[in-house]
Amino acid sequence: MARLSIPEMWQILRETGRDALIATIRPDGRPHNVPVWYAVVDDQLIFSTWTESVKYKNLLYSPRLCLTVSQP
């Protein structure tokens, strides 16, 4: 698989109709992977979550995440 350039990545993220999964890391090191809806606003990736959700708490613990976007 060819590596995407940064402009190519943003182009793909701006396309509508793509599903996404976000993976965060639990404090015990296990991954937590859930589907999310997202939007690109001013070259920023935006998604919402509740303050009581596992992914929110995981991001407080470690602000790293992995986003996987489906092919159309």
C-alpha cells in the first residue's frame, strides 16, 4: 500500500459517507475501539463524546488515539 501525502489524507477525511473507528488506550494498556462520526472543520478532525464515556476517560489518561477510516 502506498503512503498517503498529508493533502491526500485530508482529502479522504473530507469525503462524506465514510465510517470511522477510534482506538484509545485504557489505563491498564488494553485498547478500546469504537465507531465514531466525525467532521473536518478548518483542518481539524472533530468528534464528540460524553464525559462519562470510556474513550473520554482514556483520552484524559493518554491523549493518543488512532483513527481508522473505511474505504467508500
